Amino acid sequence: MTEILNVQGLETQFRTREGTIHAVNGVSFNLKEGETLGIVGESGCGKSVTVMSMLRLIPSPPGRVTAGSAVFQKKDLLKMTDDEIRHVRGSQISMIFQDPMTSFNPVLTIARQVSEPLEVHLGMTHKQAEDRVIEVLEKVGIPNPKDRLYNYPHQFSGGMRQRVMIAMALICNPQILIADEPTTALDVTIQAQIIELVKQLRDDLGMAIIWITHDLGVIAGLADRMAVMYAGYIIETAPVRELYANPTHPYTNGLIGSLPRMDEKGSRRLVSIDGLPPVLLEKPDYCPFAPRCQYAFDRCWHENPQLLPVAADHLSACWLDPQTGRERQ
């Protein structure tokens, strides 16, 4: 598969009264055509800030991208002009946000909001845009879409609003869809419906997806590859089956160990990760997970590990060798 996106060394900071927050610290990843990449981690680990930085949606001030590149179709998104990045957003790279009720304008109809990208990016007439909106609303499972065009967001249920949000993201047939915890505000049944819908649309349209979540159970049947984030760093990345079968970083082990499993016989006590994520007022020169890690030894407190290979396409940032249980050389 052809590489469609390559992010290297991305760093983002926020200035606050308490000091500078180092929210994203040298994040690197790539994305191939038709691939689904899951980015997982606890709330506040930098998942959303990473993709918002890439699309230059970070409010400035207080936020600022201080380093890195995000190359899409041989052009660096971070170096594009304002007009160039506006053309990319919504047409070639689209985003689904966590809560559609706060993302939609409450005083504009669904037709007006979903059709806007068609008129802005593709120059369609009002009639052409309306026909396309009806087509896409039907594709995402909105019943009687023609009759609901001029409804307002509050007239839809939570699940239906999220379907409309997906329709708006797909309206220009983007090459990359970024989904930022799109099922968090929905009940489990509606979550499953939305995930199945996205999988079907991905297969039909052939687009690449970046799916951001703190729920490893959601991503298990959706992603091809996963990147685990902690304290603004990617600390482990691997194909999804490999990561679930052989997690090597203690943090990844903790996340997976906290999940109930349907394929296990007998009972198992779910584990939790002690402590809280760090407040990144200083960029750590040691392993940021060390204060919460039961395996931490002297080197962990003095040197921040880099991502190193542990298996084919499997990288982990940990000084502990998973095969020997000893310190890496």
C-alpha cells in the first residue's frame, strides 16, 4: 500500500499561567492508503492534540507547534499557506468530533451545514449539493433523508446526530478520515452501530482512517495498526493483533489487563494502573511512565527510552527487554 501521510517529530506546547505544557513530544507515525490506525491512551495523553496540530487547528495562543512535519501528498501540512490548508481540511482530510451537539451550529439546518463543504471546495450549485447531501445521508443510515434535510441538530437523537456528522465528514470523499472518540457520548448499542457503519464506509470508499480512543475494546475489531500514547509520546506501536497478543510496554500491558475478555475461561481480576498521568510542565529526561511502573529500575529514572524494535513492525519505548525480563543493552 502507498503511504499517504507521514508525521515526524511533531511537538506542541501550550503556554499557561503555571508554565509551558509539553503536550506532544516528538510524535512520529505514518498512514497508508486504506489503512486504519488506532491511537489509544488515557485522556490527556496528547491523542487529540496530535491530530489537531497536524491539521493546524490548535488555537494560538496559547498553543504552538514547535517542531516536526506532517507530509500529505508530498506537501508539509505545517508549512502550507492558510488557503492551502483550508482546501485540504474538509475535502481531502476530514474529521469527526467527539460530541456532535457541540460541533453543529444549532441555528442552521442540517442541509446547510452538510452541504457547505460541497459549495466551498467543489463549487457545486445549491441543487447539486442538496442531491449529494441526500445521497450521503442515505448512505450513513438516516431514514427518509429528503424529509429531514431542513431539520435542526436538536431534532435528531445522539446516534443520528453522529451519523449526520459522519455524512458531513464524507461529503467530499476524503482520502483520510480522522475520528476523535466519535462513540464516547453514545450508549454501547449505538457505539456498535457507528463502528460497523464506519467499517462499511471504509471498505466501500477505500479511505484511510485515524481512530482516536481511550477504549481498547472499541479499536480491537476496527484498526489494522495501533499506536499507544502516554504523556505526549508514542510508547508502543504494532499491528493490532500483535499488540493484543504480545504487548511489551508495561503501560500497554496495564491498559489491556484492565479489559474484561470474552475469550477467557474462568474468572480473572481486572488490574488497574496505580497513580496519575504526569503534568508535563517540564519535558521529562527520564521515562515518563517510571513513577507508575512496577518494573522501573535505575536507568528508567535517568534516560527516556526511544522506540526500538521488539518484533516485525513492532516498536516499544521501554528499557525492559520483554524476552529476557532484563535491561536492554
